[in-house]
Amino acid sequence: MEIRQLRYFVTVARTLNFSEAARRLYVTQGTLSQQIQQLEFDLGSQLFERSSHSVSLTEAGEELLPLAMDTISASEACMTRMNDLRGALAGTLRIGATRTFKGMVSNTLRQFVKDHGGVHLNIQFATEVELLDMLRKKEIDLALAYKGVLDFEEIESEILFSTSLHILMRKGHPLSEEKNLTLERLKGHGIIIPGKALQARQSFDRFIGIDTRKLDIRVEINDPEVAMDLVHGSSLLAISTPLPALDRSGIVAVPLEDGRYQMPCCVHRLRNSYRKRSAELFLDLLRDQACLERISHWV
């Protein structure tokens, strides 16, 4: 039994599709099937039920999956620790983030790649729920997201900074010179609100509890970048944190209700897990980003 075979097994178990698993692994479907069959022979157990239309895990496969994931994780941790001991910044760093932080992550990545080209980066954007699930499964090393309502004992969170809900609009909008906006002032203006899966929307619903029928909500969207495109090219207002507009020079962010609806931005990771040197360096760059004047001005 080889680590490579366990990786193949885990990928098939997650996708339940040999074609898709082969694509993700950059191997042919024939090679993948051969390696899975060899693994089944070595273990003396069938791991998958196969038919012409579906793939599912057998009881043995269900038992093997968490063990295989732990073995792969331990193997990666071993290599990482040895590299760190040698002072060789290498290996793979897996970062997850919600799409709200895309601009901040991109800026950090540019500097990290420039400074530490020997590290292979794997970046994934997903919802907070998906990211925390990936953390618990050890599929990512760090997750960047707002602090949610739920706490998990095995996950620790470091607050990088706190921001608040703002009203985002294009420069030149009649409200763009305001220093603060209330919900009452939004009446009569077309509003963009975050999609229900986004933390900004959850915060909006939780903190405000407003009857949204009083607002002229034109768009509900779960992609902050598209929301910024709409704001930039129209008179619509977006309820959001300022972060999606960081690199948008034509967008103004005005605090909502004097910034009372605070949202801590956190880095989440597994408690008591090994701290990769590459992860600590990436975190240092993230902290630098959080201290930039353009962010501090809005948070």
C-alpha cells in the first residue's frame, strides 16, 4: 500500500466518479482504476461498488476513508516538518477564503509568490461553512472568513481586524458625500443585498432584523465582484463590508448606522495542529494587508 494509492482512493471517494477523479489527479482513468484495484488486492477488501451508472463506497471503503485521510495528512506533516527543520521553505500551503476576501488574498499572494517561490500554493474560495468543513477534514491549512455564529472546539480563530457593514456606491452618487447612512436614508434607492449564503447577509439579517419590504431591493447576489460591477455601472447601492471594493477606485464606502454592525475578520485553523513555516509567513503578510491605510480607513 502506497501513499499515492491512498490519495487516489480518497479522491475517488470524494467525487464518486472515476473520470472526475482522474481529471483532478492528472492521470488516465485506466491508471487510476489499476491503482485502486491494486489497493483493493493489497487490503483484501473491495472498496467501491461499481456499476455502469454509479460508484459508491463499500463498508470497507467507508472504514478506510478517515484512516486514509489521516495517513495522508500525517505524511504531509512529516515532509513539512523535515523541510522546516532544514530551513527549506517548500511543500504545499493550502489556503481557503470566502469570496469577500478575494482582493485581500490576491494582494497577499502576489507578495508571497514573489518572496517564497518554492512553496506550492493551493487556493480555494468557498462559503464559511464549506471552509470550516474543509479545515476539520484537513483539506486546507488556513481559512480566511468573518467570525461566524457557531464555534467549533477543534478550530481556533485569530481576529485580524474588525470591519462593519457599509453602503457601497459609485463615486458621484447623491449619497456618496455622506459620512454615515441610516437604513431610513436608503428608502427610495435601489438596493443590492448579499446572497443568503454570505456572512455579510447573515450579519445583516442578525444585527438589523429589518423588514426588508421597506427597502427597494433590486438584486440579491452571492458574488461580491459582480455586485461591485453593478454598483460601479449604476445608481444601485450595495449593503456589504468595504472589502470587496478595496481595488475599485470608482466606489465609495459609507458606514451604515455609524459602523455599529461589527464583523471580525478571522484566520481560522485547527487547534493544536502543526504550524507550517510557510503558513506563518503567509499570515504575516495577511496581517500587513490588514494594517494598510486603505483597509484601516474603512474598518
